[in-house]
Amino acid sequence: MLSAYSGSAIRSAEAPLLTAGHSDALMQRAAYGLFTAATAELVSSTGGCYGRNAVVLAGSGNNAGDALFAAARLAGRGVRTTAVLTTGTTHPAALAAFERAGGRIERLSEDTLSRLVRVCAEADLVIDGILGIGGSGGLREPAASLVRELATTATGTVIACDLPSGLDATTGTVHEPVLGADLTVTFGALKAGLLTGPGAEVAGRVTVIDIGLEATLPEPAVRRLEPADLAALYRRPRAADHKYTRGVLGIAAGSVKYPGAAVLATGAALATGLGMVRYLGPESVAGLINRTHPEAVCSQGPVRSSRVQAWLVGPGAEDDADQRRRARDAMSSGLPTVVDAGALPLLPRRVGPQVILTPHAGELQAVLAARKVRVTRGDIESAPADYARRAAELTGATVLLKGSVTVIASPSGALFSQAAATPWLATAGSGDTLAGILGALVATLAEDDDGSATGRLGVPEPDTWAAVAAAAALLHGLAGTRAATFGPVVVSELPKYVSEVLADLLTGPPYRPQFTK
């Protein structure tokens, strides 16, 4: 599991080392890690280092010091290095080391802007060292104009030093303009802003350089599950199991108008290997499910007479009064319940964390508006972690906010962030399959009453349901990525890839980690 921390937590962790006089050592560790990563990127993208062109965008603080010391090492490898100083002053010792190594220095101004845009755009490598975690707000002129131009003209690899300049280290908010990175080399620990919000989209791949902060770090602000965590969480069948001990999910989804939602959710749930899906809904939809998924047990009965461990309600049920009634009954049953789409407006004022909401930004806007929080969809998309947390706080539910980066908030305040999904999953029906996967994992783990699976993750008990939701988002993303290997994803075919991903996780081929140390 990956852990990420707020900017203030990172600074607090650094403080004892700085007080003890280790600031130079910390910077040299960071610079060496950045140099190593930059060398690897040059070799990968151009075939070597000698004679290549690298540009460092240097601001006034320690972030520039890290970048300049790294660039001095690059110069020692035969890289033609240029430092573009975006402010009147910069880190003096690092600049001196850069000059001694033979680096060329350019000062950014209105007069030099056009020429330096061309220099940077043509470089094989650009290192963004303008702002670090101490930076507030966005870039100032003339650096803002330089970055705005480079965002569309840079042809080489872009590496962000610690984090892309203009990215809030804690919230992931992006203060435009920002130079999107191919790789972010971050120091000490992951910053929360690299995992949440728009920040996760501009950071590219992330490498963490150990500079000795682990012993002083607090509880993480954000967690991210990795494939190994999903494998640990998944409940394997036991010799004495039967269908009721493997988890039974009740699904009240679909309608005469939208029957496909129920079919997709049912198929995705079955692909996880749970004990049974019990479908409640219109006879015509039940007939379709019987034809496509004969394993499912279908009825038109009430919620209270159904033997299940968890419920999924809402997909495709907006216009069906009976399904809406079933959704209300499920949410008041006390059982773990996944609430999607058409059931979200029916949410009681307060529920418990075992109720998991799965809105997209527009649906979350409506959930918040019903609780007198005025916010736009754009506000939510620019700060998803903040609004997911707010919704969890106001409702008492666990909130899974869907997006290119999926954010999961527990009412305790804990936050998870998952980003394994491919853009090919942005298609009709994708949310129905995610809801089915999540409902199945919830039902399976609700039957796992000893809590051993979630305990293996080291997640506090109040955050169990958030961890399960994060696991579902990860599984959905991995399945979508596998399905997209050769192009577009047909959502109705996604369940077979869910089963394949689980088979691989349980039997062992390695998954390449998204983040490296």
C-alpha cells in the first residue's frame, strides 16, 4: 500500500533533520536521486547521455537547489546543461556547483522569453525546479509565460523536481499554468497532491527518493492500494465453504427502460467469484438476466425476505417505483449497501460507513445540494478529495467519487485514491460494472466476519469499507486496462477480464508498480 502525506507533514518530518544540521546532506541525497532518474530517462528516450541537451528551470528555493545540483552531475556525464533562472536569486551553493561543472546560465526576462522558450522546447530533457512544497499559489511572470508556452511546445522528457510547479502538495489543486510531467521525482515520501485531484494527472509517473524521513512521518493523508493489497484483501474459497458463506449480493437495479444496467452489474459481480447474486426487479429484466447469467437467482420479492449479506441498489433504476422502494428498504436494512445512480437521491439524511455511495461529480453535486452545500461540478472536479470528504462527513457514508482518479472518503476522514483505470473505461455502463464489482467484494467481506482480510492491510476498522471500495476501484481499473490492450473496451466483455486479473493476482505474475522507490 502506498502512503502519501500533506505538505505540512513533510516539512514537519524534515524539521528535526534540518535542526540537527543535515540540510546539505538531505539536498545531496535528493539531487543524486534526481540525477539518477534523469540519466535513466535520457538513456531510455534518446539512447544515451553524452551530448544530449538538458534544461533546468530554477526558482529561488531549495527545489532549485536540488535541480541544480542534479544538473551539475548531468554535466559531468557529458550532458550539455542550461539553467534558466526564473527569479532574481537562486540557491547560491547549487548555482556555484552548476557553474563549476560547466553549465550555462540564462536569466529569464521579457526580453529573453521567446528565445528561451525555443531553447527549452528543443531540449532532450527539461527539469522543472521552479516551485516545491513551500510554493504557494501559481507561477508568477515571466515564469508563467514560459511554462504556458512549454506546455504545448516541449518535445523532450519533462521531469518535475519533487512536484510540478503550481501543484498544491496537499490537495492536488493545479494553479495554471502547469508543465505536465512525464515523471515526477519526489523526495522523502509521496505528497498527497500527487495522488488526488488534477495533480495526479499532471504528475506522470512518480519515483520516490528516500532521504531518511520515514521515522518521523505521521499517519498518511492519502492511501493507495496496489495489486498485492487486492490479492491480500480477496477472500479465497475454503474447503468448508458453500454459496452462503462465499457472500450473497442482492441487486435491485435496472428497469424496463434501462435493463442493461442490471445485466452489467450482475455479470461483473459474478466475475469476482462470490457465492450468489440474488436479483430483484421487473420480470422482463429478470428474464434477460436469466438468459445471460443463469447462475443468478431472480425474483420480484421484497428486500426484507431476501437472504443476502449486502445490497447493490440504483443502477438503471431511476424511473421504476418498485426499484426505488427496494433501494430505500436496502438502505434502511442495516446491511452493507452500495448506492449508485438512481438511488443516490433517495439517501436518508444520515447512514453508516457500511453504506457506500458511488457518484460521479454531477451526482455528488446533487447529494451535497440536498444538504445545502452549494457547489458546482467544476468545483468538485478541481478538488475531488475535499468534496468527497465533505459528503462523507455530512452523510456518514463511505463515498467513492468516480473520475479519472477515483477518490474514496471514509466518514472518519481517511482518504484513498486509485488511478489504475484506462480512459477507454469512460463509456456507458462502466459505472454499472464498477458497482457490481464493489457490491460483490462488500458481500464477500461482510461474510468474512473475523475481519482477517482487511486486517492484513493494516487499515483501521473505521476505514474498512473505504479500503474495500478502493479495492473495487483498483480491480475495475486493472480489468479495464487489460481489456484495452488492443484498443476500445466493450463494457459487456469486462467481466472476463475481471476474472483474469483475479486469477493472475492469486497465482502470481508480477504487476509493474505504478510508483517506484
